[in-house]
Amino acid sequence: MMRMRSWISIAALGLASLYGGLAEAHEAGQETASVLQAKALPDAPGKFGVVALVSFEPGQAATPHLHDGSLFAYVLEGEVVSQMAGEEAVTYRQGDSWYEIPRLGHPVARNASTSKPAKLLVWALIGEGKPIKEPLPQ
């Protein structure tokens, strides 16, 4: 049991480091993210459940990207514009939520406001050793 906990702790640190680049990106005008929890899922071998807080300062946007696994987002504060490949952009407000299909391009994710911050609570299902967010292929 202790060995499993150590492995999970190491995996959680690895997942947190995946978000480290996002924290640095904050200075460049992109969102920041903090991993709140990351756990190996015993009923889904090889998969991790990750809960993260994603923050957008006024006017900030994410670079076009995709996610390796399923992702659920819930708006805690403010408004966020999100557009998935082949779909229209949607503005989600505090209390709204949505689902993102694995590996479907996410060309737009941004704060709808230039004067107020926005925050999302995100739950993602990702494969072991996979980043939660990858740049959208050209």
C-alpha cells in the first residue's frame, strides 16, 4: 500500500509539472493552472483523474490545443469563450459546464472579459504519462 501511495505522489508531481509551463505562460498572456488533485484510477487501469483550477486574467487566452482524454469544465467565476473544432464558439458563464471530447481540437479558450478574471474547475481523464494539454497540431 505504501509503495502505491509513493507512486501516486510521484505521478501527481509529474502531472503538476505538466502545468508548470502554463504558470510561466501567464506572463505571456495565457491562462494559469494549478493541479488540485491527481489520482491513478483503480477501475480504469492506466488512467489518471486530474482536478485542476484554471485561471484567466482579463483578456487572457489559451493557445490552440487538445486534450488526450475526456475533460469536464465548470465556470467558477466570470465568463469563458470556448470553441471546439467544427463547432461555434460558446460563452459559458458562472455555473455553466461543458464536456470536451478527447483529442478534438480546441482552437479557442479565452476570458470573455477584458476587465474581470475568470476561473474554471476542470476534471480530466488522462492516460499515464500523457500531458493534460497538448498544442494543436498545425
